[in-house]
Amino acid sequence: MATTRENLTISKFKSKLVGGGARPNLFEVELASLPGDISWDKDTFKFLCKAAQLPAQNIGSIDVPFRGRTFKVAGDRTIDAWTVTIINDEDFKLRTAFEAWTELIAKHDNNIGATDPNAYMKNAIVYQLGRGSDLSSDTNAGTANAVLKEYEFIDIFPTNVSAIDLSYDSTDTIEEFTVEFQVQGIIIKGAGGVNK
């Protein structure tokens, strides 16, 4: 006997697309301070952090052999490196701060640096923003950016401050660079800061 499936229509699709879909260009990254006495302008960073990621979270697989077959069980959870892209201003303030952070971890001239992880790790937050003001309202007027989700990255530290390519051929562009961080953990919160 044949079974039938519900017809999926554009109207039903529209009813499931809550808020019109999350937009990848509506985000804000907060890095409140840097370790040590490194000078840091968190407000400038909010504006000049041009791109970020919600990094992949992976669960490894452990193969357990049993009588000629392989039984797979869940392994450890890991988080990919987190990368941000930053617009470089003429004062080089943000790049200088990230270079100082890497210098705190490992100095160029003698390879000594901070050994206590608390001395060189910090937390950062990515806010995924929505276009509406109140997600619980049926009359979502879109008058303010609601926080849809928060990803707090725990105990991050930079492992790469990228090159900035310089060239006479580069016109009508502004310098950018990326910073890659290692991440120890993530706390994920939904709208209104509720753990999810």
C-alpha cells in the first residue's frame, strides 16, 4: 500500500521562516579586554571587526572492533579554531594590540612568555542579531536589533595574526587582517541570554 506525504507549499515554508531568516551580516563581536596591560579599544573593535565565524563543533568517532565488525561510539568534542577579520585603520591600534598579545605569549628575542593560562587567555562573545525588536511579539516591527543567540568563547588566545599584503596594484581598498584563536569551550545562549 502506497503512503502519501504532506504537500510542502510556499505558504507553509513562509510560516516556518521565523523572522525572515537569520542574516550573516547582522552580528557583533565583543572582546572586552586583552590580557596583561595591553592597550585595548573594545568599542573600536566592535566596529572594525568585519567578519567572524560560529566555528564548527566536532564529535570524534571511536571505532571498537567486535567479531569482525566495527562498532562506532561517540568520542571527544572539539571546537575548530575561531577566526575574525579586522579592518586596519591608519593608527594600527587593533593590529598592534594583537601583536602585543602574541608577544605576551612568546617573545621573539628569547622565546619566553606567560606560562599561566590565566595570564594570556580571555573570553569573547559573538552576538547574532535579528532585524526585529521583540521575538516573542506577533507584531515584530523591526525597530531594533534583537539578540537572537549568544556564543561565548571561553579561554581564547591568538595563534595567528595574518599577513597584510602590500602592493602598488592594490587601489580602492582598505587593509584587512585576520586573527585565528584557539577556543577551549563555548557557552551558547538563546534570545535574552537564556542557556540553550
